[in-house]
Amino acid sequence: MNEHAPLEPAPLEPIGCQNAPVLRERGQHEVFCGLTGIVWLHRKIQDAFFLVVGSRTCAHLLQSAAGVMIFAEPRFATAIMEEKDLAGMVDAHDELDREVGRLLERRPDIRMLFLVGSCPSEVIKLDLSRAAERLSSIHAPKVRVLNYSGSGIETTFTQGEDACLAALAPEMAYGEDKQLLVAGALPDVFEDQFARLFEALGVPVAFLPSRRSDELPSIGPNTSVLLAQPFLNETARCLAGRGAEILPSLYPFGEAGTTAWLRTGADVFGVDDERFEIVTAAPRARARASVAARRKRLEGKRITFLPDSQLELPLARFLTEECAMVPVEIGTPYLHRAHMAAELAALPAAVRLSEGQDVERQLDRLREDRPDLTVCGLGLANPLEAEGLATKWAIELVFSPIHGYEQAGDLAELFARPLERRSRLAGLRGKGPATPGIEPAAPGSGCRRTARACGGCP
Amino acid sequence: MKLSVWTYEGPPHIGAMRVATAMKGLHYVLHAPQGDTYADLLFTMIERRDHRPPVTYTTFQARDLGSDTAELFRRTCADAYERFQPEALIVGASCTAELIQDDPGGLATSMGLPVPVVPLELPSYQRKESWGASETFYRLVRALAQPCERTEVPSCNILGPTALGFRHRDDLAEIERLLGRLGIAVNVVAPMGASPTDLTRLGAAHFNVVLYPETAETAARHMERALGQPRTRTIPIGTGATRAFVEEVAELAGVDPAPGLDESALRQPWWSSSVDSTYLTGKRVFVFGDATHALAAARVASEEMGFDVVGLGAYNREFARDVRAAAAGYGLDALITDDYLDVEAAIAEAQPEMILGTQMERHIGKRLGIPCAVISAPVHVQDFPARHSPQMGFEGANVLFDTWVHPLVMGLEEHLLAMFREDFEFNDQAGPSHLAHAVSAEKSLPPDPGAGRADALAGEGGSMPAEAAPEPLAWTTDAEQELKKIPFFVRGKARRNTEAYASARGLIPITVETLYDAKAHFAR
């Protein structure tokens, strides 16, 4: 894939952090659980409904993680377990059957129902696969009922999408046609962009998940899978289990990543260089131009990723290669070396990799590093800004259009904007409290230890 | 099990976080799985706080369940104490940790930490956020407040303001100013801004001002018994209630109420009496929120704005009795529910001209094309304004007038809309001219099945719209035109009534005559 590397001057540092040590930490994880994926998945599969079997906390999370409430009635809900479900006064399975019955009666447009396991349902060992089987037989053939777990004790944030797509794998029909399967919930607009590119390359392509539950693609030994998202480890395992071949690649972020990703797919179908060049030349040029327009604001700026979505490594690679940013620490909730091999090989050898999290220790390191930009969760962003550290909300990278050529500039813009905003407002911020009634935060104020013990306190 | 789409309240440990985050020097160690940290963003994003909430989560995962989660809790607790050096700790479990029964309270109190440790038992599968805040505050007060000598000058504590409260910051400033004018000293404000040490001197006050019964009434009752401190009952929202509040605190403090009744900055009574406000008379409003704010809003709407209250309800059952009594006074049955879909159906049925509600009702209003002003938590980021914008006190009364009138079509404009209904660019679908974004009620409604949903839900059991909908009755073109001249917020009802009247009498197709016959029939 080297011949498709960007035509930028190579960074001076040695490249390739496959062998770099990884800092593994246990402690407080400042991350979402896998239920959060429902916020975008329920919009992607238009005749599916996601029913979380959980607690009031789960319902509250879904409502809060969405940032704002969704205007239309969402295709998700929570069956909130109550005292009597736990005390065994009622049979939780009977209760679930009743609620599902009411739900399907009210929403006759639903064709696929996901029962989504949560922390409490896992802890009390409520068998949702048995429930899904039973409910499927009750509501067949109109509605298929599947299940997966989005619980925090088993999944981190985007692993919820992974678990959902993995649950779809056994539902796909067997087929022997030679085809490319793109896995990962992409916004419809990029799915269409990628579909056009592959069509122009003469590559037959299908997408998982499909927009409607009855349009799931087929799968078989002649299916080659390109992962559009870097967090689909379980999905990849299940698709491989159906006989498909998983194609390792860079992920389609930025001009270089997208080109490498398309090339990987095209190679399987014997697309020649000339054709590839004809199809991709124009969008590649557009992508490069739009990234170049933002590059001067990002060049040389130091960036740290706190663990969040598993997008951290591919995005750090894009920012390093195409925007000349300098990664300081790249945290990821989970590092799958096989699926990240190409990404690791493209990152500077000197970068600090961390997996898992102890948020307090990580913030100590962050205050010592003081990068120009920190990619973090919503719970940390304003407190870090108040300490003078510019931040980018990680969740926006999951919710925003960032894949492919046409969005490469937008992706760079997501990182450039917080820096741009700070420079525009440079004269504005005084010493007043950011939250009136609360004393202004001093650097390192989350920590009351002595300066000696805490690297961040001046 | 209960199906929930949106919730008015989070679980009870969120209530505990609202107390802990409002205070200083207190730290909360929460036994909770990975993912429960989402709660931090409520405070840092919605309220724009510049600090993380003072909460440490144990973050247990599936693999920990087989080993020793209790040891994980002990280690987390020790680390949190070491790092944050709080004056006191509260400890408890979130919903999942409650199931694994590690007893965080017992574990933490046996660790020999050199500061008070207050265990919280917040049953997640029975109780909700407001109760959790109330219980947490009560436990803290019970553990820390001691009888002590009263201050020499008349003084009070102000109880109830928390993090994420609706306008608590501004209400507090307003009430402190009012008490200052009366010469009443404020001994401790809690939870907002108080440290655990401050709570130990609560007993020095002569009485307690309870601003938000949802969070402070339990603690205030305890202090009444244990510390002999009387408490206020009046919630100073609106002109009348503020006057009554001044009299009440003056009496408790034994001071002259006159300085507190200085109304030189109070404009709401005149704004409401001036002739321009005549158009507000009889505006039909639907009120829903927490019990305290809903009761206050209904009273202000009825007595100080001249509105008609056509619906009144609350999502917290703890104060349901008061809401039922007040609703009866307006000739209504109170709506006590935390089911968003029930509230939406009730609003669709009542067809009010305005909603006074929470952020949830703002969404209902958007769907139904009904303007909404927010009067109660839960609220979103836009309900934490940069400017001073209290609900309480005389300035609060001014704010209520402004914010409730703003979403409405203004007086003469309303007449013009009624007179020239068929003007192609000036009609009742245009919305208030000063709100450029306010799109028409009917145009903004999504196409079926969304639009028909509220109606379908109103029918018991929620049958499928397609099956439940009867054959549409025929209307003559003239009658259809005439129907369009009826204001949009009652048009649906007029159509239903007319069709019921016509089909009962076999008057098909419906003519202009039938329309007015039906109007006369239902007007009796």
C-alpha cells in the first residue's frame, strides 16, 4: 500500500509504532457504554426498533447521550425493570412479552426488533437470547427479534454497534456471488458516495447494515469484507465465521486512508491501476485540496486522544500524515492489533499508546503534556477548557460525516475549529468564574494533592 | 417492567450527584459499572460547569464480577480520599451495583477514614432523581448538623438549591437580596455552595427557608424536629406569592416586612394590567412540571396573567396530593404521570394555546405546533441563560411575564390574523412575526404516521392508526373553507365535533349550515 501513500513530505520522525510499548491501565473509565450506539443505529436501519431491557439509568443515558432529544418519536425505548421484576414477584419474561406485544401493536411499521441487554439484565442473568427466540416465534413472520448486549460491563461505546452488527451476521442469507461487503453503519450520503465509487471501479458492493431489515446482503465464501469502522472486531469474527474473507486495510479517513481502503477492495476484483486512477483522481484531488486549506491551522500542533470510540488510531494517523499534527498520547479503550496493523505501521514510533483508562492518572499526564488539542468525552471537555486546554468532543467524530474523500476536509475542520475559536476569542476570557457561583478553576484543580504529587499543579 | 421513551427524572444516584456537585469539599464514591460516567456530562455540558462533578466511579466490568468487586470499591474509595482530600464522603451504589450487594456504606465506614462517611441507600428500582437528591441532602444534614447556639441577629438557612436545578442560581441571588433588605442574615445556603463543615453550623439559624420542597423538605422537617427550627411554606414565585413570602419570613424573624415589600422594581402587575395585555385574557394554558413549579405556574397564570388553566400536572408523585387539590380548584383532574406519551396525549386532547412545561413539553409543543415556555426541570442547555433570569421574587415575576408572553402572537397581530385569514402570506400558518423560526403548526407536523400518532394514542390501548381511523366524512367545499377560518388550535376539535354531530344525524355531506348547527349544539 506504500505506493498509495500521500504525496506529502515524509515526517522526520521514524514511522511505525507496531512495536511500541502500550500503557495498560485499570481505573475509572470516562466512557459511554455500548447502549449509546443505539442513538445512530436506530436511524440507520429504518424498520428496526431497539428495546433496551434495563434500568432508569439506561433510559437516562440514551436521552442524555443523544445531546438533544430527537424530534420524531425515536425507534428506541427502555423496558425499565422494577422492584417486582427483581424480587421474583413477577416473571421477567412474561413482563417482557407483554411490553413487546404492546410496542409492536403500537408500531406496526417495525419489522426487526433488537432486545438490547444492559448491565442490570446481564447481572441478573436475564436470558435475552431465549426471549428473542420465543418472541420471534410469536411474532413471525412479520417481525424478527434479535438480541445483543450493549451493557457497560461488557462493551465500551462503539462496541455496541459491533455487537449489533454481529447479531445480524447469522441472519444474512448464504450466497456464492463474488462481492465486496462494506461493514459499518455509515450515514446514507457516504454509503451512496462509496457505492458510486465502487460501481465506477466495477466492484459489486453491498453494505451491512442495510437500510431496511429485509434487505440484508448475502454472504458466503466469495464475499470479501472491508471494515468501514475500526471497532468491528466481533462483527469481523462472525462474518469470517460465515466464510467471508476480512481484508486488512487502513480505514477510510482522509485522502490516503480512503485511497488505501478503496485499493484494498479493488485489488480483490483485479481493478487495474489505470482504471483506479481514472475513478479516484478527481475526488483525491478534491480531498487533498480541502485538507490543505486547513493544514496550516493544524501543522505542528500537538494532540492527545483520550480513549473513547476506537477511532483514535486511524484519526491520529490521518492528522499526522495529512495535517502534520504531532500525536502525544493516543488512548484507546481497546487495541485490536490485527485490525489496526496498517494504522500502527503508519504512526510515528515515538507516540505514547495507552489502552483502557485510569482517568485521574491520564489527566495527570495530560496536564504535564499540555497538548494543543485534546480529544475527549463530553464530561471532560468543559473542565479541561477551563484549565486552558483546547478540546474536541470525541462523540462528534462518531456522529459526524467524516469518512471518504468528500468529507476529508470536514474531518480536518473538526480539529481545526476549536483552535480557530480559541484564537478568535483570545482577548475575551478574563478571570471571572466560568460557572457563576463557583470559583474559577485553577489548572489542575480537579486534584487537591500537593504540587509534588500531582504533575499538573503549578 | 415499564416501557419508557423519554424520562423526566434520572435514577436516584443522579439526585445525589446534584447535591454533591452543588457542594464544596464533599466527594461521592459511586459503585457503578463502566458507562455510568455519562452522568458527568449533564453537569459539564447542560449546565456548562467548569469542574468535573466530585464523583469517583468504581467502573467494574464483567470480568470483575467473578472476582472481588468489594475490594475494587475499597481501593477506589481509598484512592479518591487520597487524591481529593474531601471534608466528608458520601458513598453508594448505582442500579447495577445495587444488584451485586457489596454494601458500599458498610465497606467505607469500616475503612477508618479520618473524615465523616455518609452511606446512601438509594433504591434504584423504586425511586427517582428528586427523591435521591432529597434523601442525600437529608442524610448529610442528619449526619452533620448539630444543635448549636443561635446567631444574635435574626438569621435563616436557605435550603434546596442544587446543581442542574431550574434557575436555582438566580432564584438564590434574588432571595438573598430580599432577605438582606429585611435585615435577615443568611446563616448557610445548602446544598449550593455549602461545605460539609458549613452543614455542621446549620443549627445556628433561627429558621429555614425552603425554596425547593422536592429537595429540601425532608431535611427541613428533620431540622424542625431535631434543631427546633421552623420552616417557610410559601414558594415565592409570582407577585402574590412573593408578597406572602415576605410577610411569612418577617413574621418568623420578628422583623418589619415593609422593606421587603419595596416594589419599585416590580413591573409585572402593570405590564399585565396595561391595555396591550388584554389579548392575554383567557389564553388556554396547559401546565406540567415538577409539583412546586407547576403549582406556582398555574397560580400565576390564573391570577396574575388572566389565562385559563386547561391542564395541570406533575411528574413527581411525592407531591401529587397538592397538585390534585390545586387542579380541582381549576375544575380539572390533575395529570400525575411520568409517561411522556401520556402527557403528549393529554396536551393534544386539551388543545391549549400555550404550554408551560419542561424541555419535554417543549418538544411536544414543537410536534403539535403549540408555543411553550419552560417553567421546570428537566431542562436543556438553553435553559441555563448567561443573564440573571430568576423565577422567584419580584424580578422573577417580571421574568415570568416576559418569557410567557414571548412565544405568543401579539395582541393586534392576532386580530389581523383573524381578519385576513386568507391573505396568502399573512395567515394563521405564519406564526408570530417576531419569531422567524416559528413555522406553522400544520406545515411543521410530520406526515403520517407521525401526525396521527397522538390521536391514535389518545384512544385506549393504542390501536393501529390505519385500522382505527373511520372513513373520512364528506365535507362540501364551502364547509371546508369555512372550517379553515376557525383558529387552528381548535380546528381539530371543531372538525371532530362537527363530524360526530353530522354522522349521528346522517347529515352527509357536511355543509356550512351543519358546521354552525354543530357549533351551536356543542356550545350549550
